[in-house]
Amino acid sequence: MIAAAVFVILPFCLAVAALSDLFTMTIPNRVSLVLALSFLLTAPLVGMQFEAIGLSLVAGLAVFMACFALFALNIMGGGDAKLLSAAALWFGLTNSLVLFVAAVGLFGGLLTFAILLLRTQSNTILAMGVPVPNSLILAKKIPYGIAIAAGGFIAFPSSPIFTATLEALK
């Protein structure tokens, strides 16, 4: 039961955040809260060592501090900062965190390019009858929750909690 929770919670929360960001340009606070609390509850139950859990807390704090600085400079949205910080708990202070952050950066750049292209061609796209959420065309922001989710999906199998759960199942 706990293993199923570990394998489902992070991807589900990331998908909810991405869809919410796509259609409303907001990421609900409860998504980040569920991510953080569920990590803290499930990590010890799947056999993660307390040292690894501590390093996950350090990773979450480090990402939060970096994101808070970007938020204060009006470079990053608050929902994105909270989602990245909560997700960082699941990746710990490991190479999987580096993979996660790199993938988020890559997907974020591609997403930004695609949305800016969409906005310049919006009249043509809408005239062709392609259904596009109004938020993508009208908003000035970019829904980075999509990039955060994509990066999370890529990096999750290499995360400490994922591998600890697999070991516990053996």
C-alpha cells in the first residue's frame, strides 16, 4: 500500500499542477502541501535512511531559498517556487535532483519558446479551429508547472525514495 502511494503521489500531484497551470495559470497550494507531507510520511515507511531523509530536507530548503530569491526578483511565480521546493524533497540532495532541475530548465525553455510562438501566431491558429486554452494566448505568464511536471516525470525513477521503495518490495 505504501509503495503504491510512493509511485502515485508525486506523478499525480505534478500532473494536477501542470493541468491547473495550463488552464488557470495558478498552481494550488494544496498540491505542494500534499507533496511535502506525503514525502515526510512515506519516506520512513519505505525504509529510507534518516540520513537520506535529512538530505532531502536540505535539498528542499536549498531549492526553496533559490526559488524565493527568484520570486523576490519577480522572475518566478510563487506557485512554481512552492511546487519545485516540495518536489525537491522527493529527489534529495542527489544526482536525481540535478537531473530534475536540468530537465525542468530544458522543458521550461522549450515551453517558453512554444508559447511565445503560439502567441505570435494565435490569430492563424484560432482561425484554423485549433482548440487552445485562452490562458496560453491572453496571459503574460508562462505555465512553468508543465515544465516542472515533465522534469519530475523524467527524474522520478532515479530518486532515492523510488529506489528505496523498489528495494523494500524485493
